[in-house]
Amino acid sequence: MSHFFGTFISGTGEIVRAMLEQRLKDSKILSLLDGAVEFETAVPYSDLNLFCFNNLFQVIYRGSLHEDKSLDGFLKKLLAEEKNWGELKKSSSKIQTFRLVTSRQNQLTAVDSSLREKLEKLLGKKTCLRVNRSKPDTEFWVLSRSEGVAYFLQRLSKHTAYDKLLDPGELHPELAYMMCWLSSPKYTDVVLDPFCGYGAIPLQRSKRFPFEKLYAFDIADKPLARTKEKLPRKNPHIIVERRDALMLDKVLPPESVDAVITDPPWGIYQEVGMELGEFYRRMLLQFDTVLKPGGKLVLLTAGEKELFAAMKSAPEISLRQEYHILVSGKKTGLYLLEKMR
């Protein structure tokens, strides 16, 4: 069994738990923390196909913190218990260097330099890797949690910094992935994102989940152009068009959509041309019109009050699940709703 530690968006722990139980039948959740999970599975990292994690690590050692909760105390314990370490991934032709990252409660922190050097020297001996603190091929992490536990980890995932990878305001892939998963995807689904923006949600649905037809609509030309670039251009089952989300009934037949997955305007970063509550009321009425009975609506917004008020005008739309998360430092709600049969 491999021992993993994954970090995810705070507040989505129950989604991650359900994903692990569904995707990995042999998985054993050892600890579910705020924004992190520790689990075991016989499935190798290359076959996990879990895209809900910000980062995924292999656990080398797990222990409790010293009374003063300092990383230095844990480092001393770690060095003393070398024989109890788990498996270390050996170097390959592509992995020649490493760096040691030390973190306390999600904040990078300094540790005693002599302890750091001892651990780096030991890691170099065990893995045949060289230290490179600026541009390493792999990373080892020593991190502590507020729950009083600390970990020694080897980072498995690697992606470019999002400020270089994503367009301004684009949803992080992990969040878009979770939103798609919440819709209970099926091969026969007709899926709609009427506020597709830069295409984060349609991209995840087209890459990671089944569908019969996928509609990506928006009224902003620049983001829509980027969405067209990102999605497969010759797939007749994917339609990217400039459409108004408040006029869906002019475009789509009644009760023709299985899932609406979207991130509508929150009334904070962009104007909607009317009071946000009225905008959401019209929006939900359109969703109610095009959704099939039993159809899913997965929606992300910081406008909880306006959303719940608007739901009174669409009584067939009912709340199934609610998750409170942070997006760009803003308290946000992730909602799973359903059109009653």
C-alpha cells in the first residue's frame, strides 16, 4: 500500500472523501484534516487520476509535534528515527536535484540550519540527489499542522504557478474539477456553462468526464475567444457561442439540459446591469426552464443571500449540498442544487 498526503481547497473535505471512496475502492482514509487528507491505496501515483488536489505527496514519516510545536523538535525526531522512514523515490535520469521545504501551518518557515543541513545530507545519501535550492527537480517537505501532527513528505505533483498558467480571474482547475464531479457525470449528459469565462469548467468537463453535448456560453468576447482556443475545435459535441445566460430559453429547448455547472457573476468584480438579486432571479428561472426534471445545478458564488432569495422564485430548484470555501481570499459558497422531478 502506498501512503499519500493530499492538499485541497479548505471546506471541500467531504467532496474529497467521497471522491476517494468512489475512485479508489481499496482506499483507507487515515486522517481527514482541514484542507488535507492522509490516505493509503495500492493504486500507484501514476494511476490515481485524482485532480481535486492542489498538491499530492508521498508520506515518508508521520509523527507528533514536540511540546513547543516547533519544527526543530520534529526534525531532531525525524533524524533519530531514520530507520522508521517509509519508501523514498530514487533518482531517475530526469530527477537529479532536490530542495527541502519547511512549513508550519501552511506558512514557509525557517529551521535550525545545522538540522536542515543534516537532513539534506542524509537525503542526498539515500537518493543520490544533489541539493539545489533554486530550481530543483523534486522537493521534500517537512510540515507541521495546527492539529499537532507533522509530516516528512516527498512531493509528487508539479505544476506551473497559476499566475503564469491561468487567465485573470480564471477558476483553478481543482475547483472546476470538483464542480464537474458534483454534477454526477454520465455519458448521456447535455451539459451547460452559461458563464464560461475563460473556459475552466468546460475544459475540465471535456478532459476528465463523459458527456453527450457540452455548451459553453458567455457574452464577453475576449474570454470566449480564449475558451475556443482551449477546447477541442473539431468536436461537434462541443458548442462555444456568444449567448446571454438570461435568454437561454431562446437558444435551448425546454428541459433539454442534464447539468448546469457555472460560476456566475458575484456582483463584486463585474457589473451585471441590475441589482444582483434580480439578476439571480432571472438566471434561476432560465435554468429552471432548460433543466430536465432531476437535472443538477452546480453553482459557485459569494452572493449567498441573493441566491437564496432568488430560489423563492424558482420553487422547483432545491438545495442538495452546500460547501463554504475561500476563493481568492473571499468567502464563497459552492452549491449543488437539483430540479425536482
